[in-house]
Amino acid sequence: LVLELNQVIIPTYGTVPDQQNLHTPEWVDFDDKPDSLFFKDGQRRIDFVLVYEDESKKMTHRRSDRKKQKRKRQVYESNLINNGLQLEATRSVLDEKLIFVKVHAPWEVLCTYAEVMHIKLPLQHNDLKTRKSAFNWFSRLFRVDENIIKPEQEFFTAPFQKEHLSNFYIQDKDTFFNPATRSRIVHFILSRVEYATKNNVKKFGINKLLDTGIYKAAFPLHDSSFRHLSTDPSCPSERYLLYREWAHPKNIFKLQPLDFIRKYYGEKIGIYFAWLGFYTNMLTVAAVVGVGCFLYGYLTKDNCTWSQEVCDPNIGGNIIMCPQCDRACTYWNLTITCESSKKLCIFDSYGTLVFAVFMGIWVTFFLEFWKRRQAELEYEWDTVEYLEQEEQVRPEYEARCTHVVMNEITQQEEHVPYTACGKCVRMTFCTSAIFFWILLIIASVVGIIVYRLSVFLAFSSKLSQHVNGTEALRKYLTPQTATSVTASLISFVVIMILNIVYEKVAILITDFELPRTQTDYENSLTTKMFLFQFVNYYSSCFYIAFFKGKFVGHPGSPVYWLGKYRNEECDPGGCLLELTTQLAIIVGGKAIWNNIQEVLVPLVKNLIGRYSAAARSEKVVPRWEHDYHLQPIGKLGLFYEYLEMVIQFGFVTLFVASFPLAPLLALINNMLEIRLDAWKLTTQFRRMVPQKAQDIGAWQPILQGIAILAVVTNALIIAFTSDMIPRLVYYWSFSVPPYGSHSTHTMEGYINSTLSVFNISDFKNESKPSSPWLGKQTTCRQVYRDLRYPPGHQHQYEHNIYYWHVIAAKLAFIIVMEHVIYFVKFIISYVIPDVSEKTKSKVKREKYLTQKLLHENDLKGVKKTMGKIADKIIKGADSTFRPKDE
């Protein structure tokens, strides 16, 4: 393919020795038609716009540098013209230093490159009948009015070939290639035309020229203003229709016009909005079930026996808890945790268990139905056969192809950027760099943990707790709560800062890796960025869920971090409420921050650019200058939008057992996200170069990996983070004989029997509280449920039989829950095929009709040609064998 590109697409111009040999664009003045999308002649359509600053008026560079830049630009534009493109230059209306070069691709150029790029184009109308859904009448209420945005005509398509031009459905040469396809072809040419040759190495591509500042911008045009219809009668004003019927907030409950989005922006953007819309629709079911589970917990919290015992002054009021830190902390009363225990009853209920199982199954339905939907879009949008070999090589990869190797398949020489040894060195370096930066993230998490341990001492001394204290404030502002909230806020700030750093690191590593195609580049970057973000966002949640309070020892023998900081303990109810707090802050804060950033940043930048020219309100400004003042979409396009949604998907699935309202928050955020992204694309950003995409790329296996991991994490949260299993073991085994004294199964006495007893005389000097002991009691209760034998027992402070029953029950629960959910997931995946039978039939029918159509047309041509030859042969034979007398 590289050799083909070198021979067909990029002729070897070398250095241009003479200024007179350069072709230059045609210079024209602006014709005061602000909505025109054509050259000044009104016939040739503008397919792309290049913007540069007049070198003679630049004052920021040395004269020699300006001369070199001008030379490269002139050579580049001359080579564009040599490749068949037509250029027209116009000076800016608002800034005389800016020059706009409009690019037009004639019919012959479009046909040539459509064949090289394997672009599928229409052959004939699609005659397949589509069955209407039984819910068509209902969905019509939420669809865009077909009188405003008319449904696209469906065609059978085939890769374009010039020699079969007559087979394609061509009514008008000007409309056969739509604006999106034209822009895509022109960008392909712009990315592969050279502008200099240095040391026998070609330098080419518009991306390099943009990076070096020779051009300031390169973009296709929007077809109209988003505020009003175009004054040009030949313009369809699709941007205006998209804003009005898709991006406007009034359409928040309407379905998206996906075919129209794909037509205007290309398949890559279309597939993103299709996925985001599908994900949002599926979240509706999860949100309803999650709210139901939350309401169940809220309505039954007053019947929570163990919470009532904590708040009861005759039970919790008589239980004295051991200090939670050395010397600075004092003894405290269990009733202080009354409010937190009530809140915990909302989230740590049986409804949460049901919801965790439901979400494990829901995520399977989501992924399987999305595969079916994706297959339908592949057929409808002609990306079924969009294979890797059809995707063109990245210009950055081509420029580094200096090594020659033998292709094992073709047995021909081909150029590659590095040898096998060089590739191994690059991969080793990239892998090492990834692990190094991940360890750096983990180090930041350890820093947050050290903050928690150290600041808890400060809060314990400031928010002093006394056994007989009854202040209202202390019911809500405990040292644990203050530490948890402040640590969560600091963790959120650290996450946001690290995001900026790791974004640049991931791009640098991927650039060094030098992937071959744009899809390879994005997939590689996706994997790195997700690994960084996964550790960055989820590490604090994993710590609270699975590590905090699990390795703390007991009051007489605590475990220390770094030999100095006593390990953190969970509240008597466990760490589930703290995990819920952490999730609420990160999920809510991330959504608010991202939405504000997505709206304000482009809006402020555009306002500055729009009003920087004082004469703007007095002069008529052309469409290309309007678009120039919009924001560029960036090289990575929708990468960050995908990343944001996949991270959210992780929060919704991985830790949903602790926060059943997460799907509801995600649903509300996504309903706004769809319209905000649409608003940005239609109003604040330049038009993207349309790109092909068969699916959502590397995000698909990432989503599947999260779905598998979510079953494990939710099972572990219920088993080890919540207090559900110890309560069930007590209810069914330890509340009745031989272990309990109650005659029937009950939760009464649960608190008193699960908080281990410790003799205060067994405190070591370095951990003995400095505050005096109030009262006559000689024992205190362990804060966390570690289930140990009391002092005086022959195995004092060792784990009792209840502890081992609980451990066995937890392990059994994890095994059963995982196997049941995985079995159901397997059945669902098997029953629901990735491609529906209807779509398979359509694909087969299209292939059959396409091959038949091309074959019949070829056969007709052969018969017609052979018929003429046969007539000539017959006439020749008649004249040869005719009698002489005749």
C-alpha cells in the first residue's frame, strides 16, 4: 500500500529549483455573498479551506525563517494544483494579514481518489421491504418530524470503480459525491502532498504544516449559520436543521436523527452518538430499578433493628468504644454513630443485593443489544466490509518508512519505519513508561491514605468526643466523617490534575510507538489512557472498599503504616457509607466539572475571537471566515467524550452495590451530555473532517472487561464492605441456641454480640489514651467487627467461632453470586446473536443484487462488443467466400 501511495498519490516532485515553475492559486476579492459555498464563479464548490498568515506581514520571526515558510507553502500549494485540485485565494475581511485558500476537487480527481480509497457509492435503489415495528406509533412521538428532516433514500452500494462508472446511480455529477465525501477525499490528498525534500527524505502533509505554523487552520466548511437558514438557495442548511432539531435543549426527550448526523459529520461521529443514545436509553431501566432499591432502603430504615440498637440510650448509650487513634483520641459512646447508622440502613439493605445482581445481568443485556444495534448501523451506513486494509496509512507513519523488509504474504519488498529489533525496543520502552506512570498514580493514592491517617489525629483532638457529650453537631461532624469528606475532595482535585498530566504522557508514548493507521493510533492511545484513568479514578474507591479497615489488628496490638501511622478503621457499620460518599463526590463532581468545562471553554474562546475585531459588526463576513473563528475539534476528535462516558460506565457498574442512585445520576448527566455535545459540534466547533468507522473501536473490549470485573467487585463489596453477611449469619445461626439465647431467629442483640470486648488495662503505654477514663467500667468495645474472644478467655483476643462462620459465609456468597451471574450472562450471550437474522438477510440480499447488477452490466457490455466483432467476422466471411462471378 505504501508503494501504491508513492506511485499513484504522491508523484516525486523533488525540490523546485525555479520560482517560475510554481503554480499559484487564483487571487480574487470577496464578492459580498456571506453564505456562499462556492468559488467566485458560483460553479465550483469549496471542499476545504486553508488559512495562513501573510509572511510579509509577520513580525514574530526572522526574515530568513519567514522566507523558508513561504517557500514551503508555495511548493505545497503548487503540488496540490499538480495533483488536480483547484485553489482560489482571498484576503480576510477583518484581518488583512490572514489569507484564505479555498480548495475545490474536480470530478476527475474525485473519481480517481474514490477508487483509491475504496469509497462505497450508490448503485441502485434499495428494494428490500422493511417491516415496521409494533411500537412504531409510540416511537413516532419522540422522532424528529419527517417533514423537516426527510429520511435518507436507501441504495445498494459498492466500492467505486471508474471503469464501471455507468453502473453507478448518477443523476447529477455535482451531487453524486456529497459534501462530506468530497471533504474526506480532499483531506486525504492534503495529508499526502509534499512540501519539501531534505536529505532525500520527503516532508509532506497538512498536519506537519499546521504543527509548524505555516498554516494556521485547515477545515471543511459548515453549510450555513446555525441561527438561520442560508440565503443561498442551493444550500440545504443542514447545520441549521441539526441545531434546531437535535442540539437545541427543547429536544432533550427526542430521539436523535442519526442518519442525518452521519450524513453531515460522517460515520465516526454518527456511531458515537448512536452508542451514547443507546447507553442512555438502557440506563433508564437501571435508574428505575436503582431508585426502587433506594426507596426500599429509605422506607425500611426505621425497621432496621441493629440501627435502633445503636441509637437506643439503653443499648448503644451503655456501650463505650475504644479510642480510634493513639494517645490523642479518647473513649467514646456508640450512640455518636446513630445518624450514620440510619443512613447506612438505606444503602446496606437487601434491596442493594437485588440491585447488584440485576446490574450484573443488565450490563450483559446492554452489551449484547448494542452489538445487534451496531450491526444494523454497519449495514445501513455501508461499513460492513470496512476492513483494516482499506484504511489508509497515517502520514506520520509513511514519513518514517526508511527500512525495507520482505512481506511474507506478497513476497515483495515493502517499506517500514523500523526493524523487528527496533519495534521490540519501542514496545519495551512504552510498556515500561506505562508501568512507571501507573506506579506514580498509586503513589498519589498512598499520599491520600497518609493524609487520612495523619489528619484523623488532628480531627480527633479538635472534635473532641466525650462519653457523656450530647451536642447536636457531634452527631453529624465526627472525626471519621470530617476525614472522609475532606479526603474525598482532595482526591477529586488530585484526580483532575493528574488527568491533565497523563493525557500528555499517553500522547507522547503513543507518538513514539508510531502506529500504522489512525485506527491503530486511537486504539493504542485508548488503551493507555484508560489504564491511567482506571487507576486514577478507581484506586481510592478500591482502597475504601477492599483495604480500609481490613488489616488493623486490635486495640492492644494495632497495625501501623510506615511504622508511624495507625491503620484506618471502619465505622461499626463498615466502610460502605464512606464508599458511597466517595462515589457521590467523584461522580457528581466529575459530571459538573466536565459539563461546565465543555460549555464554558469553547464559548469563552469563541466570544474572544468573535469580538476581537472591532469592525466585525460593520462588515459582511464570508462563511469561511465565520468558521475560522470557531474552535478546532482537535486531533483526537471524540476520544475524550468516549473516555468520559466509559469512566462513568465503570462507576455505574463496578461500585453500584454501594450507590444504587448512580444510574439515575448517569442518566440525567447523559441526557444533558448528548445535547451539550451536539451543541458544541453545531455551534462552537469547526466542521470535522468526516471519517469512516465500523464500530466504537477499542472501547468495546474495555466495556466487556468492565462488565466482567463488575460482577466480582459487587460481590466483594456485599461480602466484605457491607455488613449484610455478618447480619445474616447472626440471624440464622448465632441468635438462637447453641450460640444465642433467643428462642426464635431475630436481630435483637446483634450489636452487643458483634463488638469485641477489650480490657483497658491491656493498652500499651504508647497507645494508651491521654484523656482520663470516665466511669467505673474496665473494658471498651472494639470499633470494627473483628469478632474476637473477650479478655479472660483462654484464647483471648483471638478470632472466635462466629468470625470463621462469617468468613465461610462470605466466601460461599461470592462463589455462588459470581457463578449464578456468569451463568446467566453466558445464557444471555448465547441466546442473543450479535447480528439479527433480519440484518443478515439484508447483507446477503445486497451482496447478491450488487454482484448480479455488476455482472449483468458487464455481460451486456461484453455481448455488445462481441456482437459487433461477430458482425464484422460474418461480413468478412461473406466477402471471402462469395463466388467470383458475383
